[in-house]
Amino acid sequence: MIVITGGKGFIGSYLYDYAVSRADNVIVIDNLMHPSPRASHIDFINLDLTQGMVELRDVEVIYHLAADISVTNSIKNPKFSYNNNVLSTMNVLEFARKYDVKVVFSSSSAVYGNLEFNGKITEDSPKRPASIYGMSKLHNEHMIELYHELYGIDYVILRYSNVYGPGADPEGGVVGKFITRMLRGDSVEIYGDPARDFVYVQDVAMITYAARWFSGIYNLGTGRAVRILDLFRMIAEELDYTREPIIKPFRQGEMRVNTLDNSKLISVFQSKLRELGWVDFVDIRTGLKQTIKYIKTSLNYK
């Protein structure tokens, strides 16, 4: 049996669907802080993990995806965000220690912060979070490593880049925001000239699932950065949107450039991923087309 915390969320719902397709027995734990509209079919245990973990037996691995994922909210409400993310992870680790369960933790490229160098970010690059969210993820990573050293817990930490795709909160990430505002004919704002490593949610779900067979810390991204201005152009082209973006200064806590070196993950995971049927990352234009189609349908646009 496997457990997915945050399994009613965006990435968690895809992980659930993939695990079920592999005939796994799956238990989902969620408190509906960030539910995805595509997760209505998923039964779950409604639980606030900051208060403790439910008693479950015969669990092989726990995928810990539950978190307050909003960078903006972590800056506005730092104490809530930090406590939520850290206490929930502590309780998951206590469960793992008690029942000798492997932990797969969804971390974030936000742990790196705004590194001032050219090139891709490796797992050994300096960690300088620019947000409370990023700091909470880094704290959790250290806590997981300590539980491994003290209690022998097996773990995998996956540092996600910018995950997008159908089912994400249309106002929760730059891809959804751009699509939604263009569909409405609203203006689109870009803060500075950032670049992001966008990775499609189905790729993330399959790779996260495969992590159960490995150990260690890995970057999970495509290894290719897309300027936000170029992202704007691609979406505008798909939607015949003709207005120019409004360029504003960088926002506090936002990363400027985020390009993850995924060579470690690919070299370790590749054989298992091929076995599971994974070939390569979905390219950005294909992923955007699928995301636009989903948002159009969900918002009743033709």
C-alpha cells in the first residue's frame, strides 16, 4: 500500500491516477487546502497533518506532497506557512519512523533562491531561499536527512521546477494566470524578465512515482529555461491575444532564473522510467495546448 499526502491537489491527483493505473492500493490524505477540480473522483481521509498522522499499517511508501504551496502567501503569512509545512512533515516522518516507511518528499527549486551565476542549478548548488516557502522546504529537507541519519529512514527528495498542466489552479501559477487573463481579454503583467524551467504535470507524476525504487536528492525539471516573455508570446499566439504585456519590477521572493540540471535524475531513473513507458519530457508548446484546452473547458470558453 502507498500513501499520498496532498493527493487531492494538482500534482497529487495525477500521482494518484498513475499509481491506481499500476494497480497500487492507494490511501490519500488531504485537508483540501489546495484541491484540484480534476480530483473529485478521489476518496480521501480528511486530515490536518499539523495535528498528527492517522494510524495505518502495511504502508510501503508515503509520497509527501501536502504543503502550503503559495510563495505569495508564505510572504504574507509567514508563520502559518512555515508551521504548516514543517509540522506536517515532522508528523509524516514520525509515522515513517514508527512503521519503517520510505518517504518520497516533494521539495522545490525554491530552496536555491536567486543564485547569481550562469548555467544550470545542480543538486549541490548553494541554497539561498528567497521566500518563506522555499525556506520551509529546505528545513524539511534537512529534517528528512536527519531522520535518515538518526533512524535509518529511507527517502527521496525531488526538487520540482515549475509544474504546469491541466487541473492546476488557474490563478495559482504564471501559466494559468496568463491563459485565464487572455481568455477574459484582461491585461497581463510580467514582473521583471525572469525565466523558468516549466515541467508538465504528467511527467512529474510518473517520475515521482518511480522515485520509490531509488534514494537521494534529485532535481526534477526539463533542464530548459523559458523566458516568461516568451511564454507570454506562445500563449498569446494560441489564443490570438494581441495586447502587449505590462512590464513591472521584480516582486519580492520571486526567483529570477530557474534552470535545473536534471542529469543526475535522468542517469539514475532512466532505466526504470523506460520500463514504465516514459520517453521524454512533454515539450512546452504541447503542454500549453493541453492546458489551454482544459482551462477553456473549465471556464466555459469556446
